[in-house]
Amino acid sequence: METIIYKTKGPVGCLTLDRPEKYNAIDEKMVAELHRFWQDRMSDNNIRVIILDGGKAKGFCAGLDMKTFGPSLLNEMNPSESCHAQARLSRLLQAMRRAPQPIICCVHGAAAGLGFSLAMASDIRILAYDARFSAAYINIGLGGADMASSYFLPRLIGSGRANEFLLTGNWMSAKEAMDLGFASRLVSKEKLLDTAWEIAKTIADKDPMGVRMTKEVININIDAGGLEASLQMEDRNQMMIAFSKRIK
């Protein structure tokens, strides 16, 4: 892989965006490699947790590469090609949610546009003091609701502030992100990965099926019709885990 780096240590995998000279901006090759990566995780029973980070780049991710992929998507492709490319980009976020492994995202510097969405699609967010976020879509003349931002952000911080960020494209600081409950840890950049590994090891030590089904039920119950539906999903999962142990 040319645009991402993947390393494993025991049951924990670390996925690093690796276009540091481009601020980890996402081009067509990175899209293809990320799709392949998340597809492989669906049948990966050895890795229980994924850590996602921005590596050596100045910031986590600048979003779509507006010097290569962006102009092609907006100006050069025919409508059918553009729709396909847009859907392929957005389905990266769905692939992250469908992955059975919890994803811990480490953010330093800027996470803009699709970079912001990668953080939103993760299960746990750890921020460096210089982390900042922007739903930059509206700043380039597009709608502010893109790449699952209108789904994730209101659920993470409430519609009031989410609406403001999506409509203005303004930056959300690390402090604001913590105050709004967007992230769970705020540490120095030097401690980002150490903190992520500490959390990942704690999760990896739990029952694998229990972890997988916890992520599943959290994601499903975000949209549950009510308490009854939520309880039914929790009850089903608990019984499946209990009976799987009895069968063994």
C-alpha cells in the first residue's frame, strides 16, 4: 500500500494515513486502499481493535485532495462518474461503522472535510491539544452536509452546535470538542498513541464476541425507535454471547 501504513501488535492493529507531504489529503489511490483495508477487516478475527492516526503529517487529514481528486470529481467527470465517485467516498464511513473492530482515532492538528468525517465515524476519539475540526464542505461552495457529517455530528454533540458547524464551516477547537463531548481524551501530541494503545489493550483483553456485539448494538441503537427496540437488541446480543460460551 502506498498511501496508508498498517502494522499489528498482538490483537491490535494500527492504521496510519501516509501522505504527509499532502497533509494526508485523500486521493483516488487512498480511497481504493482504504476500501480494501476495511473490507479485509470484516473477516479478520485476529485483530480486535484498530487505532487510526495521522502519522508524520502536520495534521490528521486535510480531507479530499483538492489538487487532484477534487477537480476531477467536480469538473471533469460526467454526472454518472461523479455520482459513483461521491458514493465510493461516502461509503468509507459506512465501512468503518460496519467493521467489527472498535476504532480509536488519534487526531493532531487539523481534521477538515472528509478528515473530520473519519474522526466522526470512529468509535473513540483522542485529541492532541492542537487538534481542530471543520466541516469544510460548505467553504468550497458545496452543501455543508456531506460525508455522513449530517448523520454523525448531531448525534455526537447535539443538533444545536452541529447545525452551526455544518452551516458555517467554522473550526471547532480541541477544547470545544471536549466540552461538547465529541472526544474522550485530550493529551499532548507525544502521548496520543500511548493513550490509544492503553485503551486498545483494555478493550482487546475483553471477550472478543462481547466487544464486537457492543459496537454493533451501540451503532444500531443510535437509530432505535425507542427503549423497547433498544432493549430487544441488547437482550438478543447478551443471550447470543452467553449461549456461545455454553456451547464451547
